Amino acid sequence: MARAFDSLKQGLNEAIAHAKSKGRKADGIQLYQPQAVDVSRLRERLSLTQEQFAARFGFSVATLRHWERGDRSPSGASLVLLNVIDRNPAAVLQA
């Protein structure tokens, strides 16, 4: 039980340190801050329906709809992926 607690404590401390260093260099590493992406505009620019976009890039249609309505905002790995799709959709499909 103590090992599990120590592991959780370490993870939380790392998360706090990461949050405090947002946008600054941490240990000599520049943290990447992905830009917000207008998902609806991106999908329309690619001439895809919601269903096609979701299937092609691995998102659920429900999540895509929430992003487009503004109920939710993409974050984390999803936001990074959307930035790559925005810049080079073929690279994502090739990978």
C-alpha cells in the first residue's frame, strides 16, 4: 500500500511541477504549447463530413460534435493531433 501511495504522490508532484512551468523552460527543455484549433473550419477545409473526419483520424463522432459546438475543447494528445492534422493531414494518414 505504501508503494502505491508513494507512486501516486510522485505523479502528483510531477504534475504540479509541470503545471507551474507551463510555457517556460523546465530543465532546459522548452515545453510545447499546442495552439487552439477551429475543428469545424479544419474539417470543412478538408471537405469531410463529421463521420468521415472522425473515422479517418480516430475521434468519436460525439467528441467531434462537442468540439464543433464549443461544449468542450480538445486538449492533450487530441489537441496535438489536431495541430498536426491542420498542418499536414497526409502525414497523419501515412503514419
